[in-house]
Amino acid sequence: MKLPLLAAALSFVLAPVVSAQEGKEPPAGQQGEMPKPGKEHQRLAAMVGTWDATMEMAGMPASKGVSTITMTLGGFWLVDQFVADIGGMPFEGRGTTGYDPIKGKHVATWVDCWSSGLTVTEGSYDEKTKTLTMTGDGYDQMGQKVKVKHVTTHKDANTNVFEMFQTGADGKEVKLMTVTYVRRK
């Protein structure tokens, strides 16, 4: 347990030295000062709050849920705690979303009580359409690895629409759900 922690600490300390030896500029935050959240992190921080969610899935009546979103770890990570009742079954999930300045992309993870798999996505925010589009790998209800796409459109400061897509074995993309979030007053 202590060895991985020591290795991580050393990589943080030594990265600027290695970068300097290679003639590269070290990433922000590795130049002797602690990193600070950027504009992308500040945009994510605007999501902090409690949101009432209405989920729509094909062939099922609409379901209600609540998303409680906090900003943590120095303002770098948005954490979503989501609970719902879907078709009479309890549902709980956790997500993290941040911005990786090295990749130049938003990054996210998702886990929930209906799957033992971890979904990992990355993508970009379009300022014009106010849309964050993330793609990556996840798992279906049968435990099979699948390609996923998550699209979150910021309608206004108090309304967001999340759409989840999955690519099937036939290569066709199918919309699995739409969730409309409304910020609680």
C-alpha cells in the first residue's frame, strides 16, 4: 500500500526534472507550484447543486431521480451522486467528471448498482451549442463491453439534458435514455 503511494509522490516531484532534461515544458502545476483549476473546471463547478431528474427510456414509463453534485479535490473533480426508482427498482450511481489539461479533454467515470463494470469516457465541450460530448467504453446489462456516447446539453443555468447512446454489435448507435435535469431552487 505504501509503495504505490510513494511511487505516485515521486512521479509528481520528479516529473519537472525529467521534462526539463528532455527539453520539454512540464505541465501546469508541475513547475514548482500547485495546479489550479482552469476555466473548464469552473464551467463544471456551475453544475454544483441538487437536481431533480426525469428519465425516459424506450418501453418504460418515465422515472424520477435526484442528482446531488459536488465539486471536490481542490476544484478539479465534479462528483455526481444519483439515486432513483426505475420501474419499481432502486437505482444508485456515482460519477466523476473533470478536465485533463494534458489530454486537452474532459474525462469521466461512472459506476452504478446495476452493473459491476466501470464506464470511462472522454470528450470535448462545444461552446456554441453548450454541449459536452463524451465517448468511451462501458458494459451492457449482460457484462459485454460496449462503446458508449454521452451527450449533455446545457439548456440554461437550471436545465440540462443528458442523452445516452450505445453502439450495438451491428455497429449501429441506439439511444438508450434521455434524462432531463432541473436544478432545485
